[in-house]
Amino acid sequence: MKKLAFTILASLISLSFFGQEITGQWNGVLKVPGAQLRLVFNIEKTANGISATMDSPDQGAKGIPVSSSSFENSVLKIGISQAQIEYEGTLGKDNVIVGNFKQGGQSFPLNLSKEKAEKEVLIRPQEPKKPYSYYSEDIIFENKKAGITLAGTLTLPKQDGVFPAVILISGSGPQNRDEELMGHKPFLVLSDYLTKNGIAVLRYDDRGVAASKGNFKTATTADFATDVEAGIEFLKSRKEINKSKIGLIGHSEGGIIAPMVANQSKGIAFIVLLAGTGIQGDQLLLLQQQLIGKASGASDEALEKIKSSNIKIFDITNKSTSTEQLQNDLTNYFKQNPDTEKPAGMTDDEFIKLQIQQIATPWMQYFIKYNPAPTLEKVKCPVLALNGEKDLQVPPKENLAAIKSALSKGRNKKVTAIELPNLNHLFQECVTGSPQEYATIEQTFAPVALTEITNWIKTQTK
């Protein structure tokens, strides 16, 4: 759910030079899940030997300092402790440095050469191209509760009339209106398909993302729900929209938000939960970590150790009544249980601080503690819940069962729950379901899922 952040910080490098020509500009492309980042090492001689800087052109960063470096016996080593970054590569006779880039415990190949680095062109055959066969209008609407404006796109069938409409609600992490991630634009593909089938679609940039205002970092799932409510009011103001046939489609975290909004806003005609969750956040994260870890090749022993630690961390979080208390309790826990696998060059205190920063955010605290079941029990409108069989982020069996159970407890009989074979969390046809596959798959949204969603909505809006 939460996507990986590769932020590169900067300092001055001092390299030991042993015979081989290491000076000059070294270029490479770092391929990480969901992104390709060009990196440049600028190495030059100085009065004291060798110095260098690192650039990340795609992040607009230049002159990046490092905390440790060396070049001995053809091996280049660079460390940036504050960002948990390590690079090690060997300079060969072909004037190419073959190595690996590590950050946050994960390792990715990164080769460097004097040639200009070019990103690999990704093939995304489903991505629609302009001119579209329907109306597409960039719009702005206001969330008066939050005092912010949100920017998005409204697509409408080209013929005259009033149309049923849906709002697309993105998953966790800062997302633009296309829910762009891993080189894919799922919401662009979904909105294109729905609009061609006579359904108006509103999709928008998350608060604080792209053209939308507000602060994403301080917001919780409940705050994002108010953004959706503002989108509903916007749709009701448009003459092209059938006000009695407005529905919500939420993906991942969006599948938590949709039931919240359905209970708060009058007249929601239906909701679609795409890999929505039915169990409490801490339990979801434990399942997710185990499944993804296993798919990544982690040993049972390592996974059990991670699970045991996370159970204790989540228990501390669930019992906390304030961020200050949580920070203090987590500090005590991490000091009593030091992680022997902390990144090289990082002190214990620095590593503890980093771990606490990841857990003690408003969003993470809310997510860990939130149980969607009581909210689902109150939903009275028709519900379609879809999950991919190979979804490792929101495991289908546990979550679909919990969703159906909660809706049944609330006596909602207008429920359709389907586990779609061979699809992952992004509803792509896949092999393993691992997030590492997302970017390598050309397909953005499986046709079977698009058809299932569209046909079900048409049935609800007849």
C-alpha cells in the first residue's frame, strides 16, 4: 500500500584514488519499484586528492553530499547515512562500474558509465491518448471543512443528457488524479473505460499533491474522506450529473474511505471496493508483511522475527493516547530491543529516530488503530467488493470474508463480492502478485476487472 520513498540527501565526498581513472561524470539509472531515477556521480581531483558530488536529476537535486566514501582496488564505496544509502561498485576494463545501490535494507542493481544514462521506455498499451472520444474538463472544487481546494478532471460522455457518475478514491500515499504509480495510471485507464460506457467520472489529485492544496503529511484517512464529500457536492452542482446516481469507487485505502463517506453523505447510490480492507490496520499490515516478505525470498526465521517485533510495536501504538506518549514508548522499546541490521554508518539514536518517524505519523497511527468493520455494518447502499486472487497487500480471503461478514451483520443484502483469478493488488494479470512485478507488467488494469466494475454499475444505475 504505502509506496517506497527514495529521497537522496547531499554532502562532500572524498575518494581514495589508486591508479585507475575514476574522475569525471558517472551516470546510471536506478530502477526501483515504481520508478526509474537517473543518478550522476561527479568525481574530480582536488588539491587534497579527490572530491565528488552526486546528482539526482529526476528529483531536481544537485551537489549531493555523502557521509563516507572510498575507492580502493577498483572498488567504489559511497555511503549517505541520513538517507540509509550505500553504493558499492567495481570499475572494470570496459570503463563501467558494476554495483548495487542499497537503501532501507533493500538492494537494487546500479551500473555507472561515462555515457549519458537514458531511462527505459515503458510500454503501457492501455493508456488512452488524446484526443479522447468524450469530454474531459480540468476542474477545481473546494473542501470547506478543510479550507482547501482540490484539482481534478471530470470526464463526461459526448452525447447530451444527464449521467450516472462516480468519484475515484486513491490508495495510500500521495497520489495524483491518475493514481500514478509503478509507471502506470490506473485511474486514467479506469475513467476512460467507464466514460466510454456512459458513466461520468471525477478523479482528483490528493490534497497537497500536484495542483491540489493542503498538507498531505498531516492528514488521516478520516481527513481524506472529507475531500470525497467535497467532490460529491461538486458533482451535485453540475447539470450533466444525475444526482440520484452518484457512486464511489475506492482502491485500497480508498476502499476504507468509500464506506465512511457512504454513511456520512446522503444519497450515495452505490460503492465499489477495489482491494478494500475489512480487518483492522495492524492485522492487515502483519499479513501484508508476511506475504510480501515470503514472495521476496525472506526466510521463515526472519519473517517470524519481524512479525514478533511488529506485534509489539502495533500493541504500543494501539495503547497510546497521544503522539508524545507513542514516541516515548517506542523510544524505550527500540532501545531495549536494538536492531542489529541497522544501515552502516548510522548511529543507534539516528536509526531509532528514523523508525519512530515512520510509525508516529498521524496517518499511520490512525491506520493501525482503525477497524473498518463497524463502518461497513452501517452501509445500506449496494456494494461491489473485488479482490485479486494474488493480492499480497490486501489478502483477498481474509478481507473479502470480513467485508461480507460486516455487511451481513448490518443486514445489507445488496452485496456482490468476487475474488478475481490471477490478479494482483493493482488488478493486473500477474505471476506472483509481488509488488516488484507491478512496474514490469505492461498491462495497467485487467479487462476482466474493468468489465466486472462497469457491468455492475450499469445494473445499479438502470
